[in-house]
Amino acid sequence: METLRSGIAQGVDAIKTILKRWTTDLRWETVLELEELAASELRQVEAAVPEFYALLSESVLPMEG
């Protein structure tokens, strides 16, 4: 979760780079944890990246490597 939180501060490209390293399951687990512990940061992501939840799917944002 801390990795995603640091990416949030760096912007959309950083968020995408982080998500590309994770499976869909890990992406969702992290977002659910973020919702619980840092909901205001998640709201910022939702506002900045309207397609954020679509990016959690590997079919939309394929995992690298």
C-alpha cells in the first residue's frame, strides 16, 4: 500500500507504472486497504484519474514482466 501511496504523490504515470508490476488481485487488495486506511488519498486518485478502477484490470493495463 505504501508503494501506491507514494505513486499517488507522483502522479498518474507513476500510478500506472506501479500497477503494471502487480496482478489484478494485488491491485484490488491494495485499493481496498487504501480505502480503509487512507480514503482521502483514494478520493484524490479517483478525481485525478477517472479511469482508475478500470486500470485495476490486467486486461486494461497489462502486467509487465
